Amino acid sequence: MRRSIITVVGKDRVGIIAGVCTYLAQNNVNILDISQTIVDGFFNMMMICDANNASKEFLTLSEELETLGKKLGCIIKLQREEIFDSMQRI
Amino acid sequence: MININEVTETNQMIEKENLDVRTITLGISLLDCISSDLDTLLDNIYTRITTLAKDLVKTGMEIEREFAIPVVNKRISVTPIGIVGAAACKSPEDFVKIASVLDKAAKEVGVNFLGGYSALCAKGMTKAERMLIESIPEALSKTERICSSVALGSTRTGINMDAVALMGRIIKSTAEATADTDSLGCAKLVVFCNAPDDNPFMAGAFHGVTEADAVINVGVSGPGVIKHALEGIKGKDFEVLAETVKRTAFKITRLGQLVAKEASKRLGIPFGIVDLSLAPTPAIGDSISDILELMGLERTGAPGTTAALALLNDQVKKGGLMASSYVGGLSGSFIPVSEDQGMINAVNSGSLTIEKLEAMTCICSVGLDMIAIPGSTSASTISGIIADEMAIGMVNQKTTAVRLIPVIGKDVGDEAVFGGLLGRAPIMRVNQFSCEDFISRGGRIPAPVHGFRN
């Protein structure tokens, strides 16, 4: 299964996780794992997702998440997991 | 499973340390486009390139988006035109027509450079190759995206000094033909010793005759990432230094390998090689010079510079070789002056000279790269500098190159401005003593004794 990674970085505020999760649910993207930390008041979240059955193309999801990030005041990135696997694993 | 720290590290490299894939270069063989009729040849070339490369830029941009990694350049290299045009071209003007068609094809598919307006004359020149070389000043002044390279020597063949003498004059004429843009034409013209067939980087990329019909080669970058890693280990010994560079190079190369494989799969074109070269850009922090200075040099060019560069170059290769089974091209550290703000500062402060740069090229690819010299420099002096650099490559069995820009109308103390990735360059002082009699001898310098390893 090809998995995807969503990262959300920004100033902490109410509703970031809710906003992202609602968007993912609406587009049939399944969340497999969530980890989250706050560093120096900055909200840092990573989600491992399965977007294989998503109702939209990967590139559309990526663009829409970026736009959603702007609305929520944070930076949201959708990336294929392979980039991290290839750089961080032998 | 991937954890948040690993994800953060990778994304920080991309966002803050200028990690990118410098180029996806599609190599295209034009051998079966050859015809003795020039118009047929031009048609064949245009159709071949615009068919094979039609999805190159789009695919590059998709990969960029899906992995969120910048793929800065999408480029094409073709079979050396000195071979492709040999049957059809009867004059240098005929070759210029090929250059114009290549430029048109490059614009049609949206690549920013197309390399391969080249002649391979390490030992001798065919009539066609001589005509191609003579057409270079006009070809580079009339086109926008064409890059030209000429192979002048190799460890196996020695140095073709007739071609070296000719190229001194051609570089000078190219500078004059593009004088209104600070002799920009010379930034797209490079000469080689031991030219690699699979180099993805411009201006020296061409699709060698040993290659298949089409191939994807990728050049990675990442001086900023290595610099950041070294910032954390100030004062530590050389083992720690070497290990840190190696580990970082591994990660950078894996990224290149991933992008190369993806591009290859999506375009249905075989993957060739990953070129491990660390390629600087004018962006602040994306500098080879900064790495050398972080190792402990006050300024690049200070005593110790060559040793520092040797260590950097070797560890980049060691990390890279572990990361990809198919490493090729130039694979070293580029030390262009104009594209690296740290190098420019070193020149301006008087620390770095052409002579020191020459010493540095003994242990790293690719040679005297993007060095602006006074426009009044004579053709024979340019040939002399080329001959020295070719000799270093020939004797050390490595690739060396020269990309000199005699900036017409400018002298030491002035600055040439090229813009974009090519940046700006201070005019460097050149030794004023003549080598005219040496260059005008003609003939070949024989291959060195270790060229005969059979």
C-alpha cells in the first residue's frame, strides 16, 4: 500500500486538527496514525494516511490541503511516504 | 514506521537548507535522425525531441508536487551534433541551422537548456567537427537555450592541441558575439578532458554514443544541507567531520535516486545514473565555499583549502555510492565562481586566485568553472589555461573542464552579471606572461604512460 504523509506546522490554535480531519473525512482519506508535538508554541503534527481510495486525485488533495492550511493559519503538506523512506532508511 | 522527527528533518532540509533535485536530464539519441539531406535531418531532430520529451516538464512538476521536493531544472541532452550533422552539413552555417532547430524544440517542450551542440575531438577533428566548432560563436549568440561542449583530450588519447588552440579563439569570438550580455555565450560553452557520456549537468551535458535511445539522468544538489550538518559539529576531529558529510550525502543521493526512478517509471524511459555532484547556487547558504569555511578556513583559498575540498569530495562520493548503485556523470563538488556567493566573496577579498582554483580542480570535478576574466585576455592565453586544466585531467585520469568567460569591455575590479542560476562573477586576474609559442606549435600531446593500462 502506498501511504502518504501529511504535515501541519503553524501557530497553535483551536480547530487545526478538526479542520484537517474533516477535510480528510469528506474526501475519503483514511488516517492510520497521528503524532503531534508543540515546539516553542508551534504546532507540529504528522499524519500517516491512506489516500488510495480518496475521492480526488493526489495532486488535487495536495493543492486543496495547501489552501486549507492558509485558512487555518498553518502550513499543510501532503507528500508520498517514499521520500522519507528513501532518505531515512537503508 | 516513519516518525515525526524523520519527517521534520527531511522537510527542514527542503524548506530551510535549499535541498533540491537540481536537474532531471533526458538523454536522447539522435543517431537514427541522421540524413544527408539537411532539411530531412532538421525535421527528424525536431520530431524526435518534441515527441520523446513532450511529457518531461509535466512529469517533473508532478513529482515535485507529490513529494514536495523542488525539481529545479528539466533538461535535455542529445547525441553530439558534430556526429549527427556530419552527413548533412556542408558549412558552419548549416550547423547553426541545427542549433536553431534544437532551440525551437527546447522551447516547445519547455526545458530551460538543451546540451549536445558538441564535438568529440580528444584525438582528432573531422571536417564536420571543425565546422561545428567554428559555428559555435554564431550558434550561441543566435540561440537562447543551447549549450555547447567540446572534448579536447583524455587519458587514453592525450591532448589535441590543435583543438585547444582553436577553442581559445572560439571562446574569444563567442565572447565578442555576445558582448552585449557580458559575454553570456561563454557561460554556455565548456571544454573537457575525459568527458563523461552521461553527465546531466549543463553546460557539459551530451548524450554519449555509448548510450541507449533515451535515458533519464538525475543531478542532485545540497551544499546547504551539508553546511547545516557541519554547523552542529564545530571543533570535532576529522573522523566526525568525514562521517557527518558521508551520512548527509547518503540522504541527498537517496532522494536523487527516488526522483530518477519515479521519472523513469512515469516517462517509460530507462534510468541511467544519479550524479552526486554538490552544485551550489547564488542563494545564500547554498555554497561549497561556506562548507569549506565551516571546516575551519577563514576564507576559501587559504592554505588547507585543497585538503578540505579533497575530504568533502571523497566523503560525498562514499555516501553517494552506498545510496545508489548507478552513480555516474561528474560526481564531485562543483566549484564555480559565479554561482557561489562564498566563492565570489573569497575572490573579492583577495583570498582566491585562478592558480589556487586550478590546484583545487586536481581533486574535485569539474574544473575551472564559470570564471570571468578580462575581455582583453588573448586567445593563446585562454588556450594555455585550457591546456593546463586538460593536463590535470589527463594525468590524474579524471574529468576536468574549463568554462572561462572573457568579458568584453571589462577588467579586473569589474563584475559580470549573468542573472538567474548563473549569477554574477568578479573579473579575475590572469597571469600576463605569454604562452603564444607553446600553443602555436600544433599537433597532439601524447597520452601519459598510465593511459596504457592493458
